[in-house]
Amino acid sequence: MRATGLGEFMAGDTTLIMTTFDTLGPAAAEHIYGADLVRRARKLASSSSLMTIGRR
């Protein structure tokens, strides 16, 4: 699960990690994914979701 969570995070998707965090709690999420990845995912999830891809 940690590798899957990291792969999704690297693609900009925090859904798996945040769902675990929200349903099982912070301790379980950190146990599964590691404290650093959970912290980074929470930071990404709380930032703006507005992104520009490609040329304008």
C-alpha cells in the first residue's frame, strides 16, 4: 500500500492517503504510508487545486 500511495502522490493524487487518514485516523495512515508521506499528502491536499497544464 505504501508503494501505491507514493505512486499516486507522485502523480498528484492524494485520494488514497487522505481517505485512509480520514477514515482510519492519523496514526493508522502514518503506520501504513509513513509520517513523511502523510504530511506531504496533507500539505498538497490543503493547497490550491487550481493548476494550469500545457500552454495558455
